[in-house]
Amino acid sequence: MATPNYNYEKRQRELAKKKKKEEKLKERESRKTDGTEGSVHLGGGSDAEQALGVNPPLGSQ
């Protein structure tokens, strides 16, 4: 019976973690560039504006 290659298994786990971390970072960057992350709607405006997604400038309130 062959002995397990623990170094190979450990390296594969490390590579999987690295890949997952890079994918998360890429997702965060794409959300950041889209402007969807951290966007806050403070309310105000009419229902029609809210339905259309028209937000008042942040400094107006």
C-alpha cells in the first residue's frame, strides 16, 4: 500500500484557498466598479422617482 503524500494534499488545499480568495477579491472589485456596493438611498423623492431608481444627490438632505 502506498503512503499518502501529505505535502501534495496540503498544496492542493492551499491552491484552492488562494483561488477562492482571488475570486472573492475579483467579485468585490466588480461590485465596487459597478457602484452597487455602499450605495445608500436616503429616502425622499416621490414614489415614481424611487420606482425609476432616481436618487437625489446625497448632499441635498
